[in-house]
Amino acid sequence: ADVVLEVTDLSVAFPTEEGVVRAVSGLSYQARLGRTLAIVGESGSGKSVAGMAVLGLHDPRRTRTTGSIRLEGEEVVGASEWTLQALRSTTAAMVFQDPMSSLHPFHRVGRQVAEAYLAHHSVSKAVAHQRAVEMLDRVGIPNPHRRANQFPHEFSGGMRQRAMIALGLVNNPRLLIADEPTTALDVTVQAQILDLLGDLRREFGSAVILITHDLAVVAETADDLLVMYAGRAVEQGPAREVLSRPSHPYTEALLRSIPSPSEDAAQLRPIRGAPPSLLTPPPGCSFHPRCAFSDGMGAVCRTDAPAWRPTPGLVNRHLRCHLADPVAAIEIAGGAR
Ligand code: SF4
Ligand code: MG
């Protein structure tokens, strides 16, 4: 009953003049109340597309979506715009990297939050305004009464981000999807916003999906982790366990490519090569051109796409890789480096 979102075998493709861009393929995951799920990947991994699909934000005329997305039991794939609008904000809301994608530049911030509330509640304007001021206060905006009457351009970047979160949460959604919500902010403000998301999740008991390229952010905030590569999930499990004991060569490579407090920059190894085109992904395992383990595997990585399966030897973990014992393979290789 605590599963808010159930995504099953989701594929999202965009037909273009050059061919079909397969942004997301065969993706399955769940989001649960009171937990933060981080979806991690490089740009072009499909993580944002996977988030937007949950709210039905892709233009159906330009998108082919198959599989199932159930939001509190309600099917999103193929749903009418009317149904989607009802689901958005009451069941699930999304915040983006750029607050101005959600905030109207010429309307007072308090009015925007109040109108989002009025759209779903039969209350007076005064009550809605009061609710807006409360929400601004709740997300840590000082002097909320005065701030409610200001325009977005009168806010700092961090304050705008808070206002967008207030807008997203005003109707108490069961699921909040945050797509790179702190990428544009400086480190201090970033930490404050992440703390805020954690507090709100605890207070409202909602589920949070945090979409990010930043593994440091994941380590700070996530309960569960889904790693995406070239439109597919490649590894999934409890965040702390995946980060301390990665079982997929891509996760391991990602972890090696970021600085950790115990390593100096000289030990960092950027992942060789670049993420593949989603128009013409490599055959077999799409990570094979960059994988340090593929040469030792014969031809299989170049010819056969690995299946999504439970990770051998670990509980609550899944991965997509041909290695017979991926955990041991990675640990042995790590020891040899
Ligand atoms: Fe590397 Fe092969 Fe595993 Fe893909 S299937 S991650 S190429 S070892
Ligand atoms: Mg993105």
C-alpha cells in the first residue's frame, strides 16, 4: 500500500527525421511513501524523460510511450489530458532545475501558489492566500507575508527554488519529482534545498524522486538508487549499499570518476569514451564500448543485450550485466588497480 508509483516495462521513443530516439527502454521501478529514490545518470541517460513521463508531460503526437505507469493505481500511459491534469499537483508534482519554467514572471509569487491551491480546493481567495503564505514559510522563505506580494525576479535563485517547491507541494502531492533541483545553485544553498526536501518528505510522508547526475547528492539524500545508462536501468538497490558496493561496471566507473574525501584528484579516472547516441545505440550491452570488463567476456557483451535480473549474492539488488559474479569481478579488479 505504500507504493505510490509503479512503473513497468516503460519505453519512451521520439520519432525524428533521422530515426527513432529511444530515450527510455524497458524501465521498471517503484516509488514508496516516505522514501527518496534517486535516479542517476549522465545527460542523455533518459533520467529526465523517465521522470516527465510519470506526469504525462510529453506531447503524445511526438512521443511513443509503451508499458505502464501507475500513480496510486491510476494508469498514466494513454490517459486523457483531463485525467493527467487531475493527477498533476494533487497526486504528483514536479520541480525543475530552472524555477522560471514553473513560475510566471509577471505574477506575484503568493498569487501563483494560491491559484495552484484554488484549482483543487473550493475555498475563498483569502484562505488560499493564507495557505500560500504558510507554504512559503514552510519552505523557509523569510518574511513570507511580504515575499508573497513580490515577483519572482525579486527573489534570489535559492529563494525561487524554494518558491517552486512551495508551488509543487501546496496540494500535498503523494509524490514529488525533483529534476536536478539544485544544479544551478551554489553549494551552500544546494545543501539547504536538499535538507528541505528531506524535511518535507518526513513531514508530509510523501515519496520523492530525485533525478540527478551527482552521486554526492545521492549519498546525502537517497534511500534507494536507480542507475540509468543509455535509456535503461543498469543497477538498482538501497542507495548506501549500491554506493559502497557497486555491482555494475558502469556504477563502479561513475564512482571512480568523482572525487571522494579519501582520494585525491590524481586517483580519479574519468570514464573512457562518451555516452552513446540513443538514435543508434551499440548492439549487445550498450555500455560495452566503455566497459573495462567486456574484453574478458568474449563476444557476448557485443552481441547480446543483458537482461534485468536480481544481483547474484546480494538482496534487494538488481542489475543488467552478463558478468556471472559481478560483485566479485568488481572487487577483484578494484583490488588490482
Ligand atoms: Fe560490461 Fe558486458 Fe556487463 Fe555490459 S554486460 S556492463 S559490457 S561486462
Ligand atoms: Mg535532464
